[in-house]
Amino acid sequence: MQADRATYLFDQYVNRTCSPAELQEFMTLIKNADDTAVLDLVMDNFWNKSPEAVLNAGKAEQILKQVISTDSKFIKKKPDLSRQWLGWAAAFFIICFAAILFKDQNKMPQWMAQTANLPKQVTQSITSLTVKTENEHQKVNLPDGSTVILNNNSSITYPKVFGAERMVILVGEGYFDIRHDAKKSFTVRAGKLSTKVLGTAFNIKAYAGNHNIEVTVTRGKVSVLDSQSVLGILVPNQQIIFNQKNKRINFVNVLAKNAIQWQESDIFFDDISLEEAAKILSKRFNTPITFANELPKKCRFTATFLKGESLEEILKIICSYNNAQYQTSAGGITINGVGCEP
């Protein structure tokens, strides 16, 4: 009887014909289910009623990405599916996801709990974003102006807009530079650890399959917690190594720059002026860089250098972007140009 009722309510939900009372009944039924039997039967009903009987693994992955991603650049190819199929896929994914989250909402970030509790809004707009890297580094700009540089084979999940709390989830390795906010702490969840700060810079290494999680501070102060208590407070050039398997904790004094060497050669120019870029390059390569005139200074561009390019290689590229040329002399480098169109 319960399965029949769940199937009926599922149909009503997908067709958007359920009353508020039926919607509440369906979500309550999922929340209170002791096992997955009801969901399994609903799944059978979902597949049987689908207008497309055969769904290979590749297409299934495309549907999932279509549902959970709000950024089209992470979808290489849109699935050729009918509106009805996408509606069924999205509704079923939301219901299963909500059922899992209902089990333990106390362990969820607030923005995830809100997603589980508002199924109608979730069907219209997924509120979290995930950025993944494979064989290169990537800089991610977070909603509050903080940044994280992801190492290879890493990912970060964060809300589209931070609410009452600032919380992200990291898998792999990332170097965080957090914008200070005295009213809102910033928390990074990685494996079984949470790292909480107000505004600072630090590195977290927490790859899946590795029992050890490493947190290293380069600037400011961070608090490291497990699910029960504060494990320690770190200041610059301190590191904590936490073994998730045996719960062993090791505090180490380190040279923080060694922990972040993996991204030291990376240069990210993100909508920056040529004048600002010249200051960064001058400091990075310890070489004076000046301008022969004012015209090229305000030219703006975006570029990324991840392979340890030389100063000359970088200048060739960014000058070509900005209608400029450069000359090298004993006193340093001089940039000249006609400026950029407004």
C-alpha cells in the first residue's frame, strides 16, 4: 500500500498536479522510510514510464550533469532529450537526493539543508556549483571575493550565493585566500575535518583514498575541527596532519612556502589592467617594468600561465593582447603601445 501511494504521489509531483498536502505527504514518506524499498519501487515506476526505454551510461551522466550543474562550461555536449524526459530525470534525482539528505541534516551545510527542504525551488534552480580539475590547476573565484587555486584532480563545491554562513567542500588539494568578514567565518569541509577562518590564506590537502589530511597556514590564523571538537589552532608556518583512519593528530612547524610550491609558478590574470599585471610581474621576476607612455596602462585582459613560463614568454603574449610592445635594456623592461579600444 505504501509503495502504491508513493507511486501515485510521485506521478502527481512530476506532473505538477499534487496539492500542498500531497507534496508534504510524499516528502514525509521519503523522510521516514526505514529502507530503500519504497524508493526502489518508485525507481522501477520511473524507468517503466520513461518515453525512452534505453539509456546508456554516457547519456545518464549527461542527464545528471544537466540537473546538478548551473554552469554550461562544464557540460561538453547537451543530451538530445525531450523536455518530458528531463523533467522526469530532474524530479527523480531531486527526490532521491532529498531522501538521503533528510537522514542527517545536522551534518549538512545550511545551504544544502535548504535545498532538501524546498523541492519546488530546487526543480527550478540548483543552488550549488562544483568545479573539478583533471590535469591542470584552476583558479576559482568564490561568491564573497575569496579565491581558491585547485591542484590537479581536485574539486570544490560551494553555494551560488553565500547566506548566513560561508562554507565550501573540498576534495583534493586547494590553496585558499579568504576575504576577511568579521561577521561570517569561512569553513572548508574536507573529509572528516573542518577548517574555520575569518580571513586568511592556507593550503588543504585531502585527496580521496588518502587517510591523511594536511592543513598548512601561510597567513593569519585557522581553527581545525573534527566532528566533535577543536583539534588545534594554527598560525603561519604551522601544519596539522590528521589521519582519518586512526584519528592520530600530528602538529608540525614547517616552511609554508614548501607546502604551496605546487602552485607557486602559476599566474592568473583575471580581468586585470596591463599596469597591474606589470607590477605583479615586476615583483615575481624581480625586474623593473616601466611604461614609455600612458596609453597601454589601462588595457584590460584575462590570461593564465601554468607552465612556469619565462618573463619574456609572458610579455610576448600579454603585449600582443593589448596592442603593445616591450623592449629590454640593462635597466629593465619598457612597455610602449597605442592603447586599446574602449
